[in-house]
Amino acid sequence: MSDSALFGPDNLPYGLFSTPDRPGHRRLGVRFGDDVLDLGAAAAAFGSAHADVLGAPSLNPLLAAGRAVWQAVRGEVRDWLTDEAHRETAARHLLPLSGVQLHLPFEVADYVDFYASEHHATNVGRIFRPDGDALTPNWKHLPIGYHGRAGTVVVSGTPVVRPQGQRKPPNEPLPVFGPSRRLDIEAEVGFVVGAPSELGRPVGLDGFRDHVFGVTLLNDWSARDLQAWEYVPLGPFLGKSFATSVSPWITPLDALDAARVAPPERDFPLLPYLDDSAEQVEPGGLDLRITVELNGHVIAEPPFATMYWTAAQQLAHMTVNGASLRTGDLYASGTVSGPEHKQRGSLLELTWGGREPLALPEGERAFLEDGDEVVLSAWAPGPGGGRIGMGEVRGRVEPSA
Amino acid sequence: MSDSALFGPDNLPYGLFSTPDRPGHRRLGVRFGDDVLDLGAAAAAFGSAHADVLGAPSLNPLLAAGRAVWQAVRGEVRDWLTDEAHRETAARHLLPLSGVQLHLPFEVADYVDFYASEHHATNVGRIFRPDGDALTPNWKHLPIGYHGRAGTVVVSGTPVVRPQGQRKPPNEPLPVFGPSRRLDIEAEVGFVVGAPSELGRPVGLDGFRDHVFGVTLLNDWSARDLQAWEYVPLGPFLGKSFATSVSPWITPLDALDAARVAPPERDFPLLPYLDDSAEQVEPGGLDLRITVELNGHVIAEPPFATMYWTAAQQLAHMTVNGASLRTGDLYASGTVSGPEHKQRGSLLELTWGGREPLALPEGERAFLEDGDEVVLSAWAPGPGGGRIGMGEVRGRVEPSA
């Protein structure tokens, strides 16, 4: 299936772009096939009631506008691009994707990273704590998560400089300093919060669609050696905070209705605020098929449908203590890994802690080398047997400065 | 010493205020004694070259302007308030502090919380892991820290709603849900980043004064029961993310020159990026004397000068992996505890995990009850034997919703 067919009228993801003649002029766009619709210009041409938010230099005003506006704008844009009466006008505001520069489409408020794949958590537990239980006792009772660094969320294509830091070689008495030797990826799915919530007011499972605008792919670059030395007792910090790459295209939740699936069966009864087993709760899983490429070779195909905890449960958990949501909050699923070897979303798991390197044509890979390029892509079932493509996340490793 | 004398011409902290007649009109102010100088109005009256940043509805433009502007503005303001030729004009823009509403003075970008007091970390280790080493092996080699929730940083006076969440009673097979029963405080000092840094470029120890604008007191409210159940393996999350209170007044670093002291002697040689033992490095410690009051009774007096890791080391560590700084980044010291019982900055430590409650006139306190009010205040030595007061941090506990 061509790239173009993955971005048809049932998809319509949002991004932020500029053109080489006006590099400082950032504009909202919607991807349509291999083109970008200049949203502000189109909204003005069609006299849209939402021309103000669509003419903004960031997605944040549209995010903040709330679900009714999201639905109205999505309907309008689809109409402009597909209705015979509008197509000629719309075509005047389509630019070839190949000629634009894409930017981080929204200002990230808080960034939270979860740990929601049972297969990933089990693999990591076995690798790091071979003598203990693979899963911690809390794992099946709450979606474990932590806050990450919002200021280093970068758009696809941004080079990733190999981080330096402390690591503790097992046979040396003191830590040493230098470039990370175990630089890794984590293939994840991110959720972008649009409508804010009040401090002190939890958002329930049924608030998911009112607050979450859309979905992005996310690569949570990880320096395993820095992380291993630093993370007890307060969690990951510098091993993760140097860069987190996201797709330039935010896929609206409404484009993923056909991809809704039931999550895996739960092994323990859940507390009421997390219990999505009731019939009236819509399925919380999403059937996204992710592909991880390293230097052009497919090294993994993690299935998002296997995630134990859903994005709606993560939202409910994140706010159950009264923490408020802001427009632009981003929360990620944690590494997506399925039950099979080829479905693991990190090199840590694919190479079992580096002990079983991948054989690539250019040589073995336990962890990333300078110059390596990683690309995440994904698609989901769309209406009528079609497919919804997600914007890819691309990043190349540069040597430490 | 009166409150007024703590806020003399050598202090001049910055805040954001509004008046009852124009509640939506937020203006920058400088505290002077028991008054607030309306900075925008004064800058206009005196024809300041910095009238634009001083007329902004947030401290962020001044933060972003960098150290040369911080110093110039501080000199100007001091001049306006103390020079005979200017005092009459300045007086026209002074408002009584009692008549204004104070707001969160800056937009928080990323929030990081460290764990830099050896006494605190040792106490917590002994309480939670009585059979293990009190300090983890990494503790004396790097300043341990983690990202917290920036969106729930609130200004002094904001009520704190008791968080609900999961806790795991030791003798029950499953976690239970409800209001936290072990709500605690953490008396901390926060550092506010002004000038940003580039992704991929670490900020060294000598970059501290160029990047950090000022200091605030901070109460890192903590639900110990939620935290104990959730924090392995990825660190604190909901146990901390419901509220973090800061002072309405940001004390400029330049006001604390007389409070600079050498940090405690280090037990291990430090890696070069953290090594502040060289003679040309200015002393990284700060002699801030903190007072913690619970319902009007002094329950602790934590000495900030005892902190093992300095704010300059924390900044160098936080960026050594290439993570960038943004204007408005806030990082906190972690709980300040001294070697003596009365110097412990949390109820967890003061009551040794709740086992030795405090005797207050209104009854025993292991952890906070609904209606309890906590106030943090502090002062530091100023030039010529004077004192520099820090803005207090006040918060009252409200029952769960």
C-alpha cells in the first residue's frame, strides 16, 4: 500500500509546517496523501468559523478548544478535500509534502511515560532482576508511570546526540564518565491531551474522548547504562531525558474508531476507577501495527493491541489523585512489546540485554552505533477495510559532542 | 526582627500580583518591606530601558532576558527605592502588600526534584529499608533526581486537597482505594532557571549564575502511602503529583551572595563535571535557615547549609547528558534535613514513619489532618549583618472531594 493511501480522507492528521521561502512562518497543516493542506489559508478561503484556531502557529489553540470544535473542524476539512464543490478551492492550498519543513506540532506541557506492556515489563524484569519476580507486585493493579522531561521532546528528524554520563562497570569500585555504550530505543505510542481539567477533579475512564485529542508515535531514546546506575530509588532521569522523538503528525482519536479493540483479559479485578470491564465502556485497546526499522531493516513489529493497560486507564490513573491536565500534556504507553521475539520494541529486549546481538548486513548490533538511523512507523485498520497511517518517527544517532 | 526588615533594599524579590479592582490584570512587583512596587508602572515612570519585560504579565520575559538584564534591573529598582531623588516618584507606585493578591510568578517549564540531603536520604533509607544500607550505592556519586509534575506547581495559599489513590495495607492481599492516610510535607528550596540552554550542550558548574535567576521555598506535598505502593521500579508519581507549593516571591541569586557557604566535605572524589573543590569555584552552599510551622507551632528548623549536593552541581548533572534548559524550569533540592531531630524537613522523619507522633496542643500528629495548615519560611544572612527574608509558603489541607 502506498504512503499516499495511508493518508486518505478518513485519516487527516494535524501537523505544523513552514516553507523554505518563509522559514519563520509556521502554519498548521493537515496531511492528505502526499500533500499538506494549509489549514489557515483554507479556513480563510472557506470562511470557516474556526479560522482563528486554524490560523495559529501551533496546534495548542485547537487542542484547547475541546471536542465539539475538534469534530466540527474534522468535518469541515474532510468536506473541503472531498466535496466536488470545494475541491478546486482546496487544491489551491495543498502543498507537496516533499517541499515543506515539519515542526513539533504542539507545545508539550507535562510528559508522562507509562510502562503498560506486560511483555515488555516481564522481559525487563527478567533481564535486570533474574533472581526476582519479573513483575513488581503493583504492576497488575495500576498502570506504573513517571514524569519525563517535556523540554526535550523533539520532532521526527531531529538528530539525537549520544548522551554522556555516569555508568558503573560491574567490576570497578567507582563510576566512570563518558558517552553511553548502551544507547537504545523504545517504540511507544503517545497521547496528546487537548482539553484541560481542574486541579482536584479526577478524570474518569469516560472522560478519555473529551480530554484526549490524538495519537502520535514516540521513540523514548534510552541510555541503558546511565539508567541502570541512576534509577534506584527515584526512577529514570538522565538515561531518558536527553531526547524523546515524536511524529510530526497527530492522528485524531476519531480517525481510529475502527481500530478500537478490547484489551487483554485482566488477571486481577481492578479498582472501580480503572475497571473498564463494564459493557457501556468502549473498548480501550487500539489495534496499531508498529514497525521498527534500523538502518532500513525491519527489526521488530510490536503490536499495540497487546498492551495490558489502555490509554483511558492511564488518564484515569494519572488524575485520580486530583492532578490536573493541561493542554499539550503528552503521555506515552511505554515500550510496546508483544509475546513474540520479533515483536519486542527495544534493543534491550531484542538482544536480551546485549547478549544476543542482531545480525544486520552492516554488522552486529547489540545497542546503537553512531550514525545508526531508527524509524518507527505504524498503521491501523480504518473504515471499510482501509488503513490509517501514522506519521513516522525518524532519528539518527550523532556522536557525543 | 520584623517582616519588614527582612525585605529591605538588599533583598528585592520578584512576584506577580493583582489588585481587587482589576483582578484579571496581573503585574510584576518587587517586595519592599510591607509594600509591593508596581514594576511596570515604575519602569514607565522612570523611563527604564527594560520597561517591556517589567510590564509583562509574568516573570518569564525577565527570566529569559539573561544575567546582564537581571543585574541592570536589580540596580535600577534599588536606585528607585533608595535614592533620595527617586523615592518620591517610586512611592507613588508602592502598594500595601496586604491589599494585593499574589499569583504564581512564572510559568513552570520542567520541574525536577532532587534528593540532596544526606540526613534526609539516610533517614528515609532507615525507615523504608531497615535491613539494607541507608544510602543507595550511587548516592554519593551523583545528585539523584527525578522529574515531577510542572502543571500542579501552585502558589502559596492554594488549598491542598487530600489526594485519593491506591495503597496496599501490609496484611491485605489487594490494594485498597481512598483518601491518603499519610499526607506529609517536604520542606525544600527551589531554583528557577532563567536563561535557556541548547539541546546537546551541557551546562558546567561555572554556568550556574548565568542560567539560574533565583530561589524559592517549596513544599513538595507527599502522600506516603500512595508513594510506597507505586514507586518501585520507576519512582514517585501520584504520591507527589497532586500539588507542589512555591513562594510567591522569587529571591534573586544576587541577594544571597552573603549567604554563600562551602558545602559539607565530600566522602568520595567527584567526577570532574561535579567537582567543586577547586579554589576558583565559588562556594556552592547557601546558608538558608528554614522554619516549618504546623498550625502555628514551629515543628522543625532545617538548615539548608547542610545539603550534600549544591544547586550548581544539580544543574551540571541535569544537563550533562545534553538535556536542554528552558526559561521557567524549576528544580528543587529535595527535603532539607539537618543532623538533629528538630532539623528534619518532613513528618515522615520527625515522627519516624508515624511511630513517634508529634505532641501539639490540639492533639498528636503523625501525618497531616484535614484543616491543618503548614507554613515554610526562611531567612539568610545579608550584607552588613542584615537578613534576607524569603517569601513564605503556606498551604491548608482540605478533605478529599
